[in-house]
Amino acid sequence: MRIGIYFTASHKNGGVYQYSLGFLEALAHNKSNDYVIITTSPDIPAKYLRDKRFQVINLASSSQAKFEKTRTYLANVVGKYLGLVMTLLYRFSVFSLVSLALRYSQAAVFQAIENAHLDLLILPAGTDISYLVKVPTIVAVHDLQHRLNPQFKEVSYGGRWEYRENYYRRTCAKSVRILVDSEVGKVDVLSCYPETDPGKIVILPFLPPPGLEPNVPLSYIQRTLKKYHVTPPYIYYPAHLWSHKNHLTLVKALDILHRQKIKLTLVLTGSKDVDFSTYTELMAYAKSKKIAKYVRFLGYVESREVSALYKGALALTMPTAFGPTNIPVLEAWEIGTPVIYSDIRGCRQQLGNAGLLADPQDPVAWASSIKKLINSPKLVTSLVRLGKKRVSRWTMKDFANQVAHMLQTLS
């Protein structure tokens, strides 16, 4: 078969970027087909662009700027200020107007797909192209949180719910395979879109990113902490500052610990410049409790620095409201850092016994779990061992084999 992969993710997309890289690696190991990479990403690794097993159609300069401009307009102007318009488009089934705008903004991509004469197109990241192209598609459904947690504005407000619903409903109907991260993810798809054929859902769990350094030198860890003015001990949370990430729970837990004379720093990475960012609220609370200097927001950091921050941390603390599974947990396990995770459906199943669980809305529970790690080196050692064991159960070889089997069933 002649198979295309539409690679759009950038470093800033976090888990979706890593998932997309996993697909490229899996295809590189499978010599049974011809592969075409159609990319609009500036961050696709050079080794894939040079690999003779791939034909590369690089549209990063010609189409991405126009697409980003159109998408930003739709999301931030129409979505934020004229949400009623999006709602009406959805309710009167005239979302095709949005599709026309997307076709215009990505005309080069549609033309490239048509000219490539593909038998199949893989889309590891969500894009409306999945239901607008004629070629059969394999599409990853990473979450359905607009259905499961519509109380969070970042997935529902100002037409976002309608936009996402239109996308997922049409994608699930059109694609020949739907990729989910877990059994819970499969249940979510069938629950939200019961008309979906269960036979076309494939469980393909996330992998830890390939560039992690479990043995990053102590000297490099120390230099990284000095660079960012981080004083150990600290807990670590890599996540954009959306409300569903529940950063405030950690700041409140930090305040509880400080009042108990346990001095601890909270280190955050990711972006604060997101829709409905909680950064202002977060820092205002920290200042009101006189712990602002113990909340260190670093923004984006280099990939090796991520390994250093994990390795030096007391724990990954992740009180997210979203699942079913999350890549930072895999990163922590791979590096050898204990995990404290949200006690919610999906996350609970991902963690198993390889970490501690806490209610994502309960600062007291998070403070208690953090204290357990501080007071019990044996618990830390045990959780590191269990995490290493759990992350080793699903490898790049397993991922590639699952992809190869899926493609074989479609040939």
C-alpha cells in the first residue's frame, strides 16, 4: 500500500507531538509499504526527512502560516466573541461553512494529499482533514473531554463544544480505524458515539518520549536548577496552565505544607499563554499566602532539562481532571521519579500500583501524599521500582507491531 502520514504537531503540542513521532518510528520499522510524510510542522526531526524510506512533502512554509491564521481567527474571534454563531452553525447543520474556510486555508495540503495517490492516510493529531479528504483515514482520538467535562471552558466555551463535537462525530463516522490510548478511551468513544463500529477501534497506548535521559548526570541537574533558580526539595508538574490541570490544588497543598514548616518548591513548565489561563489566579493566591517565591514557573525548557527536572524532583504531581491516560506519568516512570496522580477514572487504571492517588480537587489529600514521600524513603524506592516495571510493559517494539498488524488488516 501507499500510506501517508499527516504530521502537524510541534514541540509545543507535548503529548500529541510525541505520539506523532512514535508513528514515524513505527513506520520506519515496517518495510511492507511505501510511505509519504506530508508535514506542516517545523519540528519534524531531520532524520525522518533524510530517510530514503519516506517520500517527504514539506509544506511547513507554504501552508502552515495561512492555516494558523485562519484557525486562530475561527477559534479566538468567532469562538471567543461570537460563540452563538458556532452554536447556530452546529444546530442548523451548516458547519460546512467552517469546512469551506478550512479547505481554503489548507488548499496546499489537500492538493498534496490528492497528488500523492494514497491508499491510506494516518492522522496522529486531530485535524478536520480527517473527514474532509476522500482517502480512507486512520485517526487518533486523544480525548472527548468536551463531552465528559464540559464545565471546563477550554473545551466548551464560545463554540468550542460545537466545533469539537462536529469534528469527532464526523471523524468517527468516516475513518476506517480509530486509535485510542486505552480500554477506557475505547469505552468513551462507544459511549459518546454509539453508532461507531467497535471493530474499527484500535488501542494504541502512549509511549514515553525517546529523548529522555534516565541517567542524566547530577552535575547537569544541578546546573539546570541553578539556571532556573530552583531550590530543592521540589515537586514537578509539566502542564499548560488550563483550568482542568488543577494547578491551584498544588499551590494550596504547598501552602498547607509550608504552614506545617515543610519548605517545598513547586516547579511548573509549559505555557501560561493559553485560552482561559489560570496563571493570574494562581500567582495571586500564592502571593496572598506569601509563598509566591516557592512557585517557579519556567515556561518551555529544553528536552534534556526536562529529564533533569524529573530526576531532581521529589515527585511528579499531576492533579489533572482529564484522561484517560497522560504521557508525563510515563516520563516520570522512565526517569525514575515517583508519581502522585489524579484519583479519577482512566488515570486510576493507568497508574495501577505504581504511584499514589489523590482527589484532584483536594489540596489536603495532595499535601498528605507529598508528606508520605518525604517521610518514607522506602516508599520512594518502591514506587520508582514499580514505575520502571510498569513502563517497560509497553515498548516501541510493541507499538510498531500493533501498527504493523493494523495496517495488515487494511491491506
